[in-house]
Amino acid sequence: MRTLLLLRLALTVGVSALIVNATSTSDSNVISKLDNTEREQATANLEASLLSLLGFSKRPKPSSKVHVPQSLWQLYNKQNTIKMANIARPGIHTRSANTVRSFSHVESPVDNKFQSPHRFRLTFDVTSVPLEESLKASELRLTRIALPAESDKSKYLGRILIHDIVRPGVKGRSKPLLRLIDSKSIDIRSNRTINLDVQPAVSRWLSERQENHGLLIEVIGESLKKNPHVRLKRSTESHESWYSMSPMLYTYTDDGRNKMASATEMIERRARRAAPGKKRRKDGRENCRRYPLYVDFVDVGWNDWIVAPPGYDAFYCHGDCPFPLSDHLNSTNHAIVQNLVYSTNPAMVPKACCVPTALSSISMLYLDEENKVVLKNYQDMAVIGCGCR
């Protein structure tokens, strides 16, 4: 079952011509001719090919249960609704980004040197971001807890300052070299989260991997001197409670595999969705059309590292491309000419084939090789329309 599903999935996303040729005849016949060793090897090869297609050198093996930030769940649900390959994130210039990674603060003994609740160093290990990916945006998300209102309205406001620690200080010898990269005013009566632009710092960390000394966060304001307001470090909360309010760093990157769909393509895709489906001919054979295919990640054995979705509707194309080709078969002029030549001289060229003509992206939440939570949009994963080509 797993081999058959991998074969079908490989055909859907077009891993290689070899797989397409194998599945175009009969999946069950191909599998039945393999002994156990060959079947296991075929499955391993197909899994390796699919993992490579998804951007992995090997299958992730998470070591423990990982908490997925609520903001990533919200973004995942939004991406599944709009069905776009690029990340749609309001208020931030994600542009062509198709991958979001989340990072939590790496705790260390240095944390103990910062006694004030309003001045703290946050360190994030971003080495899991591949060198070939292009950083489009990065933000730091901090949680705020509302404070009681003061009688003096001027005390309602505070400010958060974010510094990139370009060079750490040496006690008794030199002060740290800091670069202010973002600041925002806050209303202490609100408990909303605040997002700060830290792309300059993260961009430097990615280009100079040995020069990541973290961020220095300062919270200033008269009322804040008395009461903690922004959660920068762990206090007495449980692990689960702290994780939900701990500082999180997000990177938005483009792996280079994404191409933006034009307005014309989007219109054509909607038209194909509305196009008539099943067309049975007089000889009993069905013309080229889309068929259901649900890919269950449990059956494939990937549910331990794929958080969501549990599976998706991939669909596949199958059917005959008869001569003459009708308009509803969504044929190109080349396919029409090819079938015309085939009708007169079958030995010269093959018939036009039933293939996907429009595909859509899917969003996946998963754990990478380093147990980091990643949201990624994969393009051309589900068939929208079929046609003769």
C-alpha cells in the first residue's frame, strides 16, 4: 500500500519520467512483479526522491514533542484558505517568501547576568536556515501583560528598543558595540503581542555565522520600573505556560522554488475548476479527466514529523486523448497537431497524453532535521485541471 501511494504521489508531483512511465501502465502490475527486497528498495528510492523534492537530504526524525506556536497555526490555516504559494503576512514585506521558521531563545548561564526584567539579551540559533535560501523578512514577537492604569496619563506609554549586539563587551576592558535596529512605543494597559523588525540582525547572522551574539532588548517607561510588563525571560511559569508567552523569532525565506502565479493564471485555474468533468465515449473509454487521490501521511509513514495536514487531496490525471480533440479536453495547438499526425501515421509520433495542466500549492507544518518548527508552502502539489498535451 505504501509503495503504491508513493508511486501515485510521485506521478502527481512529477518526480521523474521513470516513475511516470511505470505508473502510466499499471501501478499494481509493477508492484506485483517486485519481490520483497526489490519492493523495499523501490520504496526507499521513491521516498528519497520525494524528500529531495520537498527540500530534505534525509527524513527528519524528531527527538521529542515540539510545541507549535499559535501564530504559526494561524498562518498555516490562512495559507490553506487562500491557496497561494507565497506567504501572505500582513504588515511585513514577505514578498516571495514561501518558508517560515520559528526559533525560541537559547537559554544559557549568561542570562543570569541580566537581573533587570526590563533589560535582557535574547539569543537565537538560526544555523538551520539553509545558505541557499534568501531571507525576505524576520521579526521578533514579544508578549505583553497589561498593567493597572495610572492616574497620570503620561505614564501609560513605554517603549521597546531592539539592539543587534555587533560585538559583545569585555568586563573591565570594553563596552558592547550595539546597533539599534527597531523600536516601538507601547501602551502598558494593553496585553497584545508586539512584533519588531529584526531583519538587519538576522541577515548579518546568516552571512557571518560566527558573529551571532544575540539581541539586547530594553523596555523603558516610568511605570515599567515598578512592574514587569514585557515577558523577556522565564520566571515561575510552567514549561507550557512559558512557551506560550516566551519571545519568538520568525524568519521568512524564499528557497528559490516558488514562482508567483500571474493574474491570468489564477483566472485560468478558476475556469478549469468549473470545467465539465467526466466525458464517457461510445466505446466505453473515458476521456482525459481528473481523478481523486488522497495522500495520507500516516500511510506514507511521515506523520511523526509532519504536524499538519494529516494528508491532502493530490488528485491525478487519466484518460484518453481521442482524435479530434474537443475543446473541453483543454488541449494545446501542439497537441491537436500531434494527434492529427498520429491519426495519419501512428508510427511517427505517439498520441497526446493526459497530464496535469494546472496545479495548486499546499501548506505544511513540519519539524526539520534540527527539531525546529517550519511552515512551508509547496508549489504544484495538487492537480487542479487536466488536459491533453
